[in-house]
Amino acid sequence: MDRNELISLFNDNFPFWDHLTERDKETFISSSQHISFEKGTNIHNGNYCTGIILIRTGSLRLYILSDEGKEITLYRLFPGEMCMLSASCVLNNITFDVFVDSEENSDCVVVGGCAYAALAEKCNEAKIFALETALTRFSDVMWVMQQILFMSMDKRLAIFLSDEISKNKSDTINLTHEQIAKYMGSAREVVTRMLKYFSSEGIVELSRGGIKVIDKKRLRALTI
Amino acid sequence: MDRNELISLFNDNFPFWDHLTERDKETFISSSQHISFEKGTNIHNGNYCTGIILIRTGSLRLYILSDEGKEITLYRLFPGEMCMLSASCVLNNITFDVFVDSEENSDCVVVGGCAYAALAEKCNEAKIFALETALTRFSDVMWVMQQILFMSMDKRLAIFLSDEISKNKSDTINLTHEQIAKYMGSAREVVTRMLKYFSSEGIVELSRGGIKVIDKKRLRALTI
């Protein structure tokens, strides 16, 4: 990735880029790294400041983890989006540990947290942008929380499968029950039981490592 | 409450107060209302912009609500604190519905959301303050979420009771099982069962409408 590509990426993604002095732009550029993460890599584990992760290709998954190793997926990030919660230097108000994994091979640019924090002290627009980006995710997390706490499992699974097929533009979902359980913050047994129920109802067809939705109308009906 | 008291309250609670022009201060003052809420009043219900609620005496409880009426308490606010999530005009990024009740007779000052939002457009410090105040609560909410999702009920109840006795500076907790269940986002039956277990273990003594902690050491041990 050359310098011009990097500058164009920053210009597209940071609305305050034009407000920066040439010197600040240089600091910003020199504190940034272009990194390719292999599928399944743990990128951030809650204990230190990894920086702001800008996604060019691939996808990242943010989750929280219990002492016993139970995961709850908070949300996923896609190309053009950025992970702000991994920049604890920038966001002093965030005191919880969040984990970030690459779900696919992901091409990213990581902006150093300390450099950004120093910039945010001088440039209100940079500070506001960081806070707003983080706060927007608050709503996503509340949505997940409400799904988990309030919704019955059939409804939750139906929403998950519907989202998957519209996202993938395919009726087949190539995820194991274990993976689905992880994404939903549930147990594999619960997902398997519910999928068997959906299958017995003729809503899905199950095969090794895959789920095919055969009655979209009834699946959608369950999501309401 | 007279004008000088109001100005002194704003000066103490809004770090940007001194940055405002006299005219902006006037707008701020005239958009504010001094309101006393009776115990148990629903102050905000997620659908409109109530404004920023500054608490002088009493306490407020923030919670989310399922379609079936199940509540999850997110956090409580005490004198000197303020509720920012009730000001949807100020925080466009917050898209979830939050409910606010007064838990005691509460004396509050409510700052109009639109007036604050207009000010935040002109004054970066006011914008940053609103975002930071809201974002700090993100961590509180994540804490609740982890408690509910990851922790076993005995630990959660022990933490709740410990917090109550240190907050009230008394070994007696005057809450019904129903109220405790509401605060914990659990069911009354679950709370009653666990309290009976604690009682049989000699940790608490149960009486009508009250719980007395008689073995603090063992209660604390359960919280770890």
C-alpha cells in the first residue's frame, strides 16, 4: 500500500482530515501500519491499546468473554468501517474488555492509539469523531442485549438465519451449529435443538456443516 | 429555586459553562425547568426528547423494557449526576429506547434537549461533554450485561446485597423479592429461591418485606 493510497483512505474515512496541519497529517501517517490478518486471528484482547482498526477488506468480529470462556458477539465490522473500542488510549471512558477477531482474511490499516489521542487533544473534531464512532456502537450493543435477554430462542435464531441469507445473497449458510451458537451468545445444544425443530417444520434442510433455508416465508414470519 | 442557585448548579455540573457567551447562558437558563418528581414517577419513556436531567436530591433508575414488560435495570443515578440518554435531540447516535423512573422523591433540573443541541453545534466543549457523559455509561451497561449473561445467580445476588448494604450503611435491605428481581433483570421466583438458600446457610435472615445480612464475611466470599 503506497503513501497516496493511505492518504486517500484517511481522507475518505476521517471527516477531520482536511482540518489537520501538514505536520499532524505526517504524524498520523507515520503512526499507522498496514496489516493483513489471517482468518481467525485474535487482533485485540482487551488489555492494551491496539489502536483504531480501519477495515479495507474482510471482516472483524467484536465480542466479550466470560471467565469460563463463554463468548457474546457484540457486532461485526465490514470494509469501510472502523473499530474504535480497541483504542483504549483514545477512549478513557471505556473500561470494559472487548475482543476482536478477524473472521475472514482481512486487510486493515491500524492507526496508533497514542498518536490519535494526542491529536484529539489539539483537534476537537478528531475527539468528537472518536466519541461519536464509539457511541454509535452503544446502540448496536443494546440491540444485542435485548435480543439475548428478551427474545425467545426461535425468534432469535430465525432473525440470525434471515440476516445471514440476505447478507450472503444465498439460501445456504455455511456455519456449524457451534459457530452459530457463538455468534448468538448461546449454547451449541440449544442451537442444534432449535435447528432440528426448524428442519422438522420444513423451514430448513440440514447437512454436514451447512443449513439451507427452504421456506423463507415461514422463516420471516418467525422473525416478527 | 432562584436564578443564582441555578447558575451555580450549572457552573458546578457543566465544565464548559465558563466558555459560553452571556447570551448562550441565558438561552440555557430559560430552557431549563426545576421539577420535583414523586417516587415511582415515569420521567422518560424512550419515545421523545425529555432533555438532560440533573439530579439535586433523590435517585433515578434507567432501564430497558421488553414487549412483554420485562425490565432490565441498566444503572441508577444519584445527586450530582445527570441523565444524558434521555436527551435524544443531543445524541443522534442513540437509537434504543430507555426508560427513566424516579426511585425516590427526586428534585431535578431538566435542561431542554433542543437548546442543548443547538448549543453543542456552536460549542465543541458542550458537544464533547454530552458524548463523554453518554459514553461513560456504555461501560456501566456492559457491566450489567456481563453480570446477567455470564454470572451465576448466587454470585449476582451476593453482589447486589453487598452493594445495597454498603450503599445504605445498614445491614437491612428494605426491598421485596419482586423489586430485587426487577433490579437484577431476573424473576421473583429465582430471587426467592436463592434468598431461601442464603437464609438456610445462615447468610441472611428473611422477614416481611426485608432482608437482614447476618454473615457479611460469607456474603462477600460469594461475590468473588
